[in-house]
Amino acid sequence: MLIYLVLKEGRNLKVLLNDESQAVLFPIKIFLDNDHVLSVVLIYGISRSCTLDDQYMEFFNLVTNKIYVLLQHGKSVEDEKNQTKLLADINYQKITFFQRISHELRTPLTLILSPLDDEINTCIQEPLLISFQI
């Protein structure tokens, strides 16, 4: 119930436990994509012999922020790996397409160019007659 409340509110929550010790719950949300969110609740326990003051809370904030940064970095590495895989797949599909299309283009071009080459060679061998009228 407490974890749900922390995630719903999106802010930290101080809790007094039965043995008179305390805990602080900090939420972290990482948006993976439009449909998925990684929700994390960090639970920091405080000893009965310590008091939960502003410095302690600042320390927990720093630790929580560092964990958030590390999770974001992990997400960006994963996103980059997925992007690289996607680009490699697109490149493979492009290469495959051009290999197939080049074969399809080569056959008709050969059929066209072979008679054309023969005609060009025949024309070059025949003498060129030029007549002038005055």
C-alpha cells in the first residue's frame, strides 16, 4: 500500500515502523517508451539511534538522484544498442534489395547493349563518305 502511494504521489514518504525505527521511500520513474514506465521505489532504513534530519534527507536525495542517472544511462545504452541493430537490419535489407535489382537490371541491359555494341562497331568500320556540292 505504501509503495503504491509513493508511486502515485511521485514524492518521498517518511514512515515510522513498529520498532520505532524509520524508513524513507523515494520513487524513481524512467519512461522507456510511450507505453512503458519503469517504476522503482528505493527504501532507506534509518536506525533507531539516528535522527532523520535535513542532512540525512539531502544524502538520500543525492543517492536517489545518482541511481536515477545510472538507470537513465542504462536506458540510453540500451536504446543506442537497439538503434544500431535497427540500422544494421535496414542496411542489410537495402543491400539485399540492390543485389536483387541489379541482377534484374543487368539482364535486360545486356540484351539491349549487345546489339547496340555490334551496330556501333559496324558503323566505325564502314568508311564515311561526305559529299560537298558547290
